[in-house]
Amino acid sequence: MLILHKFALRGCLLDELNRTLARRVGSLFLLVLLLLPFQGLYAETRLIDEISLSENETGGEIQVRFTQPLRYVSHAPLEKGRVVTIRLKRVVSPTQSVPESDRPEKVSVNGRPALPLLEAHLDLSIPGSPELVLTFERTVAFNVSGGSDGRSVVVAIKGETPAAAEAPKKPEPVELPEQVTSNRERYAINLLWTTDPINVEALPALDKMSRHRLYISRYMAGDVLWYRLRLGFFDSRKEGERFLESIRSNYKSAFVTQLAPGEEERSVREARPIPAKPSEKAAPPPSGTTPEEPAPSDAIVADAGTQLNYVVNLASSLEPFTAEKVPDLEAFGGYRLYTTTFSLEGTRWHRLRLGFFPTREAAVLHMAGVGKDYPQAWVSRVSRKEREESANRILKAGPPSAPFHGPEGAVLVETEKAPTEIAEPPPGTAESEEKLAARMEEARVAMANGDYRRAIQLYTKVMTSANPKFDPDALEYLGLARERNGQMAHAVAEYQRYLKLYPETEGAVRVQQRLDGLLLAQAPAKEKLKGEVSERSRKEVRGSFSQFYTYDESYEDELGVMTNRSALSSDLDITGRVRTQRFDTQARFTGGYENNFLRRGEDEASISALYIDAAGWENRVAGRVGRQSQSTGGVLGRFDGAHLGFQLFSRLRLNLVGGYPVSSSTKTSVETEKGFYGVNMDIGTFLEHWDFNIYAVEQTADGIQDRRAVGGEVRYFHPRRSFFGLVDYDVLFDELNTGLVLGTLVFEDRSTINISLDYRRSPVLTTSNALQGQLTDSLRSLNDIYDDSTLRKLARDRSPISRSASLGVSKPVTEKLQLSGDATISEIGDSRASGGVEAVEGTGIEYSVSFQVTGSSLIKEGDIGIVDLRYFEGHTHKTYSLNLNTRYPVNRAWRINPRVRLDYRLNDRDAGEEISVRPSLRTDYRLGRHLRFELEGGGEWSNEDLPGDTRVSTNYYVTSGYRWDF
């Protein structure tokens, strides 16, 4: 541990240690997993199961999956930020709430340029309502929704960067109206975003925009210059949404967004005049005369050599498109309808495309004609190679160069004026910010046009100026320009120079990724073994190692001082992945070790995950072997075994599963007393939103039938509404085991309504439940006393029925303030007396109500404050709770998290009352990109007044440690 701390004080040595470790672990990881002994390892049961990232043309998607049903409730902030807090609710009775933990669950993530996720943090301090906190490397625009299975959260990244990332320009002095300089929130409509300059005259519905300001904003996403066409301004989001509805048919991908600071002022310079509404078409000339050809506009003239580089991407699918399945649309006439393929995360996808068009605007205009049949269509620029190869992949043939004809038959093509040259100052001369910003803009345009030599010259000129304002950006893109130009050695030098000069900037992660990619590509290739397949592979190793010491002590009047815990826990979570063009193989281990320092304490070990999975043949066959968790197909959580999937048809996937249930992660060996096997089928997607799963599963215990169930799941998923239903029926007991309904409705103002209805046997109905209260833990031994039918009756008596219904509402008041509430009614029934076991009285009807106020970025971007009020009423007591939870980023590396919880419990039948206060303070500090230190301290004071007695108790704890991400 001391060695690790020494490395932590030397950031460069730590980075080198990470690279060396990753290379060596990558080559030995699979072997280590196979030889790893099942002892000396500890890891608590986790709620976060897996985090997956997938990129697309406009950003990407992050999916966080959980090991238990958790329902999405709300999130803050609503649209953009570096930190997003997502409130969840467990789909069970309040009496079975998620247990509190000594520290939150944290999962480190190797983000990507479009998905710069650093960490997922699950806070369990509020009973029954975990909070998922996602931290990004930079500010991102996002949309959050619950997954379609009730066990996941989906975060869609819109691909926008903050206004601060735009080319800095000092605005010229302009007389602005009073509302422009006010501090109130303002909104605009983002009409288009494109990598090409925008031709305003070719846009539809211009006459409807005449009362508003049309302007262009530029920004960089990775190494690509993007243009945003926006229409402003509106005093509220609702006002912007109302106007957007009037032009929605022409701009299907438009959305309303809040203005960044200074954007309205900059828009004056970037304003675009809106052309007047074209006059009525002139009457045809008299018979016998030759009509005079109208003079074409300079902005829309095309010559005979115009390249048609744009297509409308109609749809994407895992299955190939066929002419029989594609409708005959009038909009296809005169154009080429063809297919193409691409690979994403090892999976081969098929695209249906319509082309070709001379400009992006022309393609966007034509896209409106197919919007009803292809609502997810989008426009893309294609390469010359794809245009040529499209002739071999035609579904419906049209002229390969059919132009798009706009008004009056004019061919729409945008001409771009050559950038204005900037006089070169003598080396070392301090240029004005305006000239440097213009030079950076010209360099970005050169990058976008593929003129890397010109970009290198311009970025170098910026670096030689005595004004250092743009040096970090110029140096980063100078390295990128050299890389694109094939100057790999120069690019490596520029990247290394950047990391040396600017190690703590936001661009350091991007530069490090590019540098690692170049170094890996330049590494000498090993001599191929005989018979080795000659295909490129990608290796990836990621994970984290942590050590935390926890001390917990309490004091009571009658018992004195007691040490409840003194332990050091060491946890390891590591994933290795190898991807080729045909196969995707991944291995994962989650485990650790806890040293218990109490006098009579014992060290404890467990394994949460240890598996290898693989997918191949374009993802048609996939499997996972080892200790794993699964929540579909009738599987009840964690098990040791195998899961295999086969894609039989485009909408039918067959899955086989079998193994041995894991009763606790502390069981480090395979428990073979129980075994199960099952088959299930994934069916869909139908009507774009509906998916189904049907299953049958059989389980035995000590050779006796334990569970025989059939069931199904239905999912409907839409960004504005979702539905999930589950039915599990046990044929062996002839009983309904589980019935579950989840629904979510999202309104245009981002308000949400969530509903859940839950009926289940608790615990899940199995013959093994008959062992509760018996003197033996062997079902075979109990079967020597009772016959099979009696065993099932005992099991039924030990499995009371649980019912619950919940309704949640969330409403944003402003961009920074949100209100939410939740109400739940539940009941757990009585268990019956039988087999020498006494009956247990049920809970009766219980009520739970909560109200929450959430504020985000109130003082500083990334801060959050939560006020949570709760009321619970059962048949034995009532409880009133107040939770105050805040998180504040002192700077980019240091965060503090003070919390306090107050509870007042009033027992029924004059049985007394109890007041408790639980304050705590957590702080964490990130050293570099890989090492984080954490410290938390807190306590509890409670005063319990009972009839004739008063009990006062105190408790305090401290947790300290570090986590190393690699």
C-alpha cells in the first residue's frame, strides 16, 4: 500500500505503471481466470451488474443494468452537465428495501470520445431509493429513461459539446436589446446539425420563421467541425416546443435546448437573413414563345461535375433487408435504394439507404417524404467507394446519379467561398484573439475538408504566437492533423508534448487514448504461429482495485462500548476483452478479501462474478460460462452454469440455460445440491416497440422436484412511454408465483408518471421452502418424513403472498429544480402453522409516501442538493423521516458530500417513541486519472422512550481508503 502511495505522488510513473500492467494483464488474464483459486476473495453482493456503451452518428447510449428490479423515477439536471443523479426505486415492498451499505457501489468505466463516462456511483443512503450518480469527463447533453426490462437505466448522449468548447471569439461591440443581457433562462430550437456549411435558402418552412433569429453555431466533436443551425429565442421550453410543433414535419430531428452563457450575444454575429417567401409562380408564356431561363442563385448552382455525396439512412437492422420487405414508396422514385453493412462492438448491422443527393439540406428535404414509414431516418455523407459499391447492393434501382430538384427545378448544391487568408505575423509576435480565433476556425475547416497539410501550417502558426490562449487546443489538433496526414512519429511527439504540458486538462484523456492507439499500432508484430488466423484483433483490459478500512463503534447505557466492526476489505473488479472481425470474447472477475480484526471475527470470502462469454458468427451464437447473474427467462438471479443463445430468425432467438443456484456470494464453491435447466425464446421486435420472452424452467433439490415454472415477459419501449409485464406460473404447485406490471409515461415538459403493480410469493415458491423451521437442511431427509404432496404444502405455508402498488410523479419546475413524489401501499400475508412450525402474522396493509426536492448546479456546475421527506405507516409503528443530501465539487478533483438523516418513530398502543439523528460527511479526491482517495465519517444518536424506561445510544464510524482504476 505504501508503494502504491509513492507511485500516486508521481503521476507520470503511475501512468507508465498502468500501461505496463494493462499489457501484461491482457496477455495473461484468461489464463489467470482459469487457474484462480476459489478462496481468499471477498466482494459484497452488488446491485450494478454491467455497464455497456455503444456509439452512433449523433452521440451514443449508456446502459446500466442491475442485479435486482429497480425502477427509474427521475434525474437531475434535466439536459446537460458533468454529473447526473438518477433516482431509482426498488420494485418490492417497503419492508424489503435495499439494505444500507458502509459505502456506495462504484464502477469505473473506460469512456470513449463520444461517451466520456468516468464512473458510475450507486448511493444507498436513502432506504429503498438508491441514487445512481454518473460522472463524465466533460459536460455532455443527455436524456435519461428507464430500461424496458425494469432492471436497467438508459442514458442517451446527444453528442453536443458545451458552448465553451466552440472556437473562442471576442464579439464585436453590438447594441443589444435589454432581454439579451438579462440573466433569465432563454431557449432556442436546434434545427439542424451538419459537418457541411448550411445553405439557408434550401431550407423548408422559412416563411414561418420570419419573426425569429436564425443563426449558426460552430463546435468541435472529436476531430470534426460541426455546424448547428438554430432558431431563437424563447422565454420558456414550453414556448419553444409549441413553435417547434408548427415546423416538426419539416425538421423531425429538431429539439429545444437552453442557451449557453453568451450564446444570444454571439448569435448577432452569426445571424442569417431569412429569404422572403417566394412569389407565386408566373403564368406560362404565350404559345409560340421560348421561355427565358431564370438566372440561378449563386448559392444553389451546380455544374455537371457535382458530386452526390449524401444519402438518407432509412433503417438499421441485425437482419439483411430484402426487396420483398421494403414498401414501394413514391419517394423512392428516381433514386437508388441499396444496402450496406457495418460492425459495432463485434456485431454486424445492415443499413437501408436511399441516394444520392448533392447536399445535406437536399437529403433532409427528401427525408420528410419517408418520415411516416421510417421515423428514425437520418442523413449521412458517404464515401466515393460506397457510391461505387452500391451498384452491387441495389434493392430497387434508380438512376445512380439522380439529382434532387428543388423549387423551379434548380439543382441544390452549396458552394463554399475560399477562406480569407490571414496575414502572417513575425514569429513570436502576440496576435489579437480575433485573429487567432479566425486562424483556429480556418484550421478546423481544413481538417473537415481533409486538407491536413494546411491544418498543420495553421496550428503551428497559432503555437508560435506569443498569445498562449489557444495553445492547448492547437497542440492537440496539431497532433491529430499529423496523424491524419500519416506522420505517425510526429503525431506521437506532439501527443507526448501535450501530456507533459497539460496533464490535467479535459483533452488529456482523448490525447492519451490516441497516443496509446498509435503506440499499439506501431508495436512490432510477433511472428505468426503456424495455422494462425491472419485477422486484426483488439484487446482491452479494464477494472479497479480498492482497499478500505472501516471502524464502527457504538455505546448503550446498559451494554457499554461495543466495537461492531474493524475490517480491511480489498476488492478487485477486472474485465478482459478480445475482439476480432468474427468473434468477441470477454472474461470478468469480481471479488476480494476482507480481514476481520475483531477478537472473535473471521475473515470472509465471496465471489460475485467469474465468467467467460463469447459471441460469434455476426452475433448469431453467443454464450457465457461461469458464475453470473440473469433476470430473464425464469432464472432467479446468480448461478454457476452456462447460458447459450442462437439467433434462429430475424425476430426469434433461442436461449438455453442451466446450472446451480448460488444462495450467497460467500459460497466460493459450486453448490450442487440444487440444479436447474430451462429454455426461453426472445421474440420481436414487432411494430418497432414490442418484444416478448416466453420460458420454461425446471429445478431439482436433492433429487426432488423443486420448481417447475412457465412464464413470459412483454416489453414496450418508446422514449415517451414504456411498459413491462411479467407472469411466472409454477406448474408443480399450480400457483401463480409472480405477476408484475411496470409503466412509465413521459410528457413533453419532462414530467413523468411511474406505476408498478406487484403480486408474488415471498420468498419465491419452491419445495425447498419447506425446510424453514425444520431441524434438517436436507430436502431428501425431510422427504423421509413427509411425502411429496405434504412437502409442497409445507412449502406453500412458508411462502406468504406479497402485494404492492406504487405511483410516482416527477415534474421539473426549472432546469435546475425538480419536484417528485411517490406513494406505495403494500401487504405481506400470514404464513400458516404446519409441520411443527408456528404461524407468522403478516404485516397488514402498510403505507409509504415520499416527497423530494432536487436542485442541481445551484452554486456551481455539478453540485446537487436533495431534500427528501418520508412517511411510513404500518400496523406496529409510524415513522417520519427527513433526509438532506448534498454533493459539491470544490474543483475538478475534489468533491465533498455532507448528509444528515432524522427519523421520528411513534410506536402504536402507547409503546413509546424514538428519535434518531444520523449525520455523515464523505469526501473524495482524484489524483490524476486513475487514483482516488476517499474518507467518510459519521455517526448516529438515538433516544428511545419506552413505558417506564429511556434508552440512549450513540454510534460512530469512519471509512478510509483508495481505489485504483486501470
